[in-house]
Amino acid sequence: MKIIWLILVLNINLIAADFQENLINCLYHIANQINPSSLIFVTSNNLQLQFGEMKTNSPLQVESVYRSNDKEIIDSILQSFHRSSKWPITLLSTGISKQKIVQNLYDLYILITDKRELSEAVKDIEQQTYLTTIGKDSNLRIKYIAIVLHRFEDANVVAKDVLSVLWKLKIINAIVLVPTKHNIFVNNTLSLFGVYTWFPFGSEGRCANVSDAVLLDRWVSYNSKQYFLNVLNALTLFPYKTTRNLNSCPLTVSTFEFEPSVISKREIGDELIYEDGTDVRLLKEIASRMNMKIRYRKPTPDYWGVALKNGSWTGITGEVMTGYSDLAIDNFYNKAHLINGLEYSTVYIIDHLGWWVPCAKRIGRWKSLIKVFDLSFWLGFLATYVAASIFMWIIAKLNSLLGSYQQYIAYKNIIKCFLNFWAIIVEESASNNPTRVPSIRIVFLSWVIYCWCVNTIYQSNLVTFLVSPGYEHQFSTEKEILDSDMLLCMVDTVITCCIPNPDMYPSGRMHTSSSYNICVDTIAKGHNLAFLFNRYHLEYVTLRKYIGSSGRPLICPIAEELSSQLVVMPFTKGSLYLERFNYFITHILEAGIFNHWHDDMKYTATLKTMIGLQIQDEEYIRLSLQHLQSPFLFLILGYLVSLLTFAIEFISGLKKQKKQRSKF
């Protein structure tokens, strides 16, 4: 009896040694094919000796006994990889509450379970997988290998259950190593392990659900050599899960009308449809290439959404995070710094945030005559006129002391000096010729030349200002806006994602709104309001809705950009569609198709808007009374001054006559 037990123990040790060697060789071969940045081994914390618990009459004794000490197998694997010195190695255990590691997309996770019951093995793999995904920075696209140490009757069922657990935690790139029975021979080779994975869209009607496992390859032995039967490489070990043809699987999308990304919403029965938009065109193109059916969710009133205190989000962001939708479109900014529950597509737009203000209003035509020169020039001209008149009066008065009084009578009176010099300004002749005194003639001639130059410049630009007197000052910097008394309007979603320090703006003038349309409409009406929003949307909306009767926009951006934002499509974490979407987005961008869509939509919007406007031809303009408002205004003003002067003189004359009569 003792001899039989000794032989049995020796056979068990040989089988266990062979199993360890076969498993190590298989893992080492896979690691060489993938060449990961590091290896992370994950095990349960209760690996222990279980040989004593087995019954001698168990039919599975020979099949299971080579795992009599599973800890030795894991120790052997770790020692073997450690001796190779090719990869950094990390060991995680499910028994430790907190294990923080910095994940890398090129890591390789190896999950090992020693459970002998299928339900326990699946649960153990689930716990180990959860341990690797609890971090906020966890990357679900890292490669996973799940190893089942126990040999079960149906390896396909084992692989299917393990893959189902991995997919429940959104693990995409995963394979399962399951020991095969020793009596399986393929092409004269001995099968040792089966390598299983799953394809979520393998057949029609099968959409992202694990219904069965697919045997990728077998690790076999032949003439003391071990290798994969089909010579797997890194690509075939972890193939793309999403094919080009998804057999009309539904694609649930969250969005709302937001031009030019998503426009033309209509309902056909219970189905919601968006007919056009840059993002809609992009989505339709990709969905048609992948043979998917788009299903739009009803639009949320919270637009992109805001963060709640419990860490969740409202709006389309919350719908994608919770899995109600597969993705969202609508000029969505990359919020990776705020949200960890999403994955993002390739960037296809770079948007810019900036202030929008009412466009400068046209200056009233009644100001045309005075807008030819700036106020500073008019003040300088007036000062020159006063100084020249006084200077002429002083010169004439000094010369009168040396000569005849009658010779200087036209300029010895300061009022007459002002009147004579004013006559020269309006190109009228002076009432008296200047005397032959050189000093007086020089002053007079200098004033004539000065007025001639000013009048020439003034008259050459007068018609231009009569036709178009120009526009008032246009705000061009954020500093000008903050220094003014304008109200500041911001949308909650923009404050949440894109303004790092909203406290820098004066709180007394801040106005937050949940609807961006209210702010834009208020600015278009010319109210004293500045709105912080994105340019991609408002540039298009301005062309379509906010063009005045003159063909000029009603809302204008300032040139200064506050921030640049990356526009992406958000996906649920671990989405199967992300890689294919990135592939198509990249090719569409490289071909210039997306920019063509955007330019086409802006051009069409401009044409539709301009059709309803009657814009005056700017090449030939017929002057009318409307253009001559300013000359007539000054003419009326001159008549009023003349009438007032005449009335004063007339009343003064009557009073003078009355006084003279009273003396007699």
C-alpha cells in the first residue's frame, strides 16, 4: 500500500511539474508576442494547500491533483518571469482593500484562479477584475489574460462564463486560458491549453452580448516542442471586436438641436430623427459604413449637463455615463479632467470660447459733417481759429499806434477779426482787404493757406461720410468689456467645464442662464450685454438668424480667445465602437470631408439669409435727403441762430429808440 501511495505521489509531482512548465511556456510566448510595458499578476488571497481535502475515490483526483499546491504554481510563474528581467512585475491580491497602481495602456493583466467549482472560479475572476478597475484612472482597454488552473469538463462553457464576467465590467481585450484534456490530439500534437475569446457582433441579431466563446488557438506539444497551433501573434491574440458589418445593431445616441452640429429635428411616429448637421452627417456616414441603425433619445432640457454633488452628471453627459446611450454628439468638449466615466473619440473640431457683444451701431447721419475729423482735430482747429483771430487783432492794434487809425479799422476790432477769419473758413471773401502792412498780410495769408488745406481734405472726404458715416466703437478686448458697465451672461454648462476661475468676473454684473438662446437673443436686440460662448455655434447661427437689414451681423465676437476646446464624441467607458469610430473619423478628417460639410452649411445658410434681404449696391449710390440729414440740420441750425440774432438786434433797436424818445 505504501508503495502504491509513493508511486501516486511521484506521478502527481511529475504532472504538476509538467503543468507548471507548460503554463509558463505558454504565458512567456504570449508575453513575447505582445511585449507589454509591464506585467500585473492578480490572484485571490486564499491560495492554500488543498491536497488533504481531496478524497482518494474521487474520479477527478488524477485530473486535479497536480494543483495540490496552487501557490507553488503562481510562485513558479513569478520566479520564471522575474528571472527573465524583461518586464516589471506587480502582484495584486483581492484581499487587500486599497492597491493603487499607475496604469498604462500597454500593460498586461494576468488573472489566475485556482477554484475547483465553476461558479467559484467565475466569481473569483470577477473579484480580481474589479480590483483592477476601481481606480478613477482605470483603462478598460488594457489587455487581460484569465487563467483557469482547474480542468473542467467543458472548456467552452468555462471560457464563456469568464468572458461574460469580464464584459460585465467592460473589459474588451481579453482571452481565457483553459487546460484541455490530455486525450485531445490535433494534427498529431498533444493539446495542452485552449485560448478563447469572444466576438460581440458575430452574427445577425447578436449585438454586444456574450453568447458563446470562440476558440482562437491551442497551445500544443509535439516532439518536446510547444507552440500555438495556428501561430498566433499579437494582433490575432487580441483582435478587433467590432467588424465593419454590425448587422443593423442599434446605436443609441444622446443629442439635442444645436446648430450647426445637429439641426432639423422631426418625429415620425415614435421615432426621432435629425436630418442635418455636421455631427449628424459624420454619425450617419460612420453608421452606414458599419451597418448600424441610429436611435436618438429624446433631447434632455439640461443640454450638456452639469456636475452634481454626488459625482454624477445631468444632460447628455449623464445619459452616456449611466449607459442609457452609447455615445453623444453635439459639439461636446473633452471633459477628461472632470469626468472619469467616459471615453472620447478622436478630436475632429477645435472650438474657441470667447465673448460675444452687440455689433457696433451705425453712426447717425446727422453727425456726417462733424465725423470727417476726430474731436481732437476739431478742438485743435477751433483753438487755432481763436488764437489766429486774437493774434491778428493784436498785430493790427500795435500797428495802429504807429499809423493811421482808419487803415487798421477792419482788424482793430476783435469781433471783426473773428468774422473775417470765419469768412475765410467757409470760403467766403473777407469784408475788408488787409492793409499793405507786411505783418498783417503774412498772418492773413497764413490763415488762408491753412484753411485751404483743411477745406480740401474735408471736402474730399465729405461725400464718403455723407454716404456712410461709419460705426460706433466696437468692443475688441475682454478688458474693455470688464471696464464697461455691460452685463455678463454665461451658461451653466460652460462655467462647469471651461472657465477655471469664474470668480474673476464682477459678481454684481454676472448673469447665469440655463438657456444660451436667451442670451444670444438679448444681444441681437442691441442690449448692453456680453455673452461668453463658443464660436463654432454662434458663427453659423449669426449667418442664419442674426443678420440685419443692411446685411451686417447683429452679434460680433471679440478677437481675443479665452480658451480652446477639443470637440469629441463621448462614449461609455469600455465601448466596443470607439476604435472603429476613431478609424473612420481620422479618414474623414484627412480627406477634408468634414471641413467641406461645415463650409457647405455656412454657405447655404448665408444664401438663405441674403435671399430675403434687399441690400443697397455699394458701388453706385444716389444721394437722397436721407444722406443729406447733416447738411440740412446745420442749415436749420444756422437759420435758428440767425433768427435769434435778428430778434436780439431788433429788440435792442426798439429799446434804444424808446430811450431816445424818452429824452425828448
